[in-house]
Amino acid sequence: MSEVKTVGLFLLTALAEIVGCYLQYLWLNQNRSPWLLVPAALSLSLFAWLLTLHPTAAGRVYAAYGGVYVFVAILWLWAVDGVQPTSWDLVGSAVALTGMAIIMFAPRYG
């Protein structure tokens, strides 16, 4: 799988997870409708399925995915929560994405 497809799939996966968790958050902490649990469950199911589409060892996928999740969560902080990320948030996201790239795209020997 190309690097662009891998990163795109990770971005979609992170969005599915964050949406699923956010909908549950709205129900639990914002007293919204329990019907939000239906799309939340669908979104979290999509998240789990998307993780299976990577053609490498599951542990490697989970480890690398974490870096993309950090980046998408910071974007969510800005776009949905309305909180501008600090320079430390951006640096941390860059470090997490660098870790993802090393884990997923480093040459494999043996």
C-alpha cells in the first residue's frame, strides 16, 4: 500500500473513532439524546473495520495509528471544540506523525 493511501486510511480511521467517541460524550456529558449511541456504535464499528485494511502486522498498525490519532484529535480540538492549538500541541502532533512514519515506512529487513 502506498504511503499516501496508508496515511489517508489512518486519517479516515481516526475520524471514525473520534466521531464515535464524541457522540457518546455528547450523550453522557451534554445530556443529548441516547439515540446518538446508534451512529456512535456504527462509527466505532467502522473504525475497527478500517484498522483491518492495512496489510501489515496488527501491532504495528495500532502503534502507528496512535500518531495519526493524536494529530486528528488536535485538529478536532480546533475545528469542533473551538480551541486553538498551542505551539506545543502542534509540535507534539508533528512528533507523533514522525513516529507513525518511522513505524510504517521504515525499510523492513529479514
